Amino acid sequence: MKKRLPRLRTDTQAERFVAEADLTEFDLGDMKPMRFEFARKEARVNMRLPDALLTAVKSAADDAGIPYQRFIRQVLEEAVSRRNATGTSTRRRVTPSGAS
């Protein structure tokens, strides 16, 4: 049976653990991939959302274990990356609902 990971409360503890431990002895089955954000964020966005949508976004972010604003940023990054990968134009004509 594999060991459980210890609770590391500081960066120093984590660095020492990773440097000295044999990670093959530990159960890493519950680990989730984590993205670290180092890029500076200069621009701000302010938008209004329906309460139900914001509640759903916060719930999805909670399930992912990240703050909801980071979750929104990741969803936007993924959508733009997917759009760029398919070669879809980033310019799109938007018409009001009900307009033909």
C-alpha cells in the first residue's frame, strides 16, 4: 500500500519534500493537473451576467478547485485557442435577437 502525501504548509516544506522524497512511494491517484499563472494581467473586464449563469460558473469553478474569476479566464483562453486552432475568423457580425 502506498503512503499518503503529507500536508505541506509552506513552500520551503514543499521544496524539501520534493527534493528528498521518493514520489513513487506515494499514492498520487487523487492528484489533479494545476495550471500556474505567471503572466501579468493588465486589462480588466466588467460584465453583467444572469444570476443563474454566475451561480453555475461559481459551482463549476468550485468543482475544479479554483477561484471563479480564474475559471472564467481559463474558459475564455480555451475558447480562443480552440477558435484559433480551427482557423475560424475572430471577427463575427452580431445581430440583435429577432433581427433578420
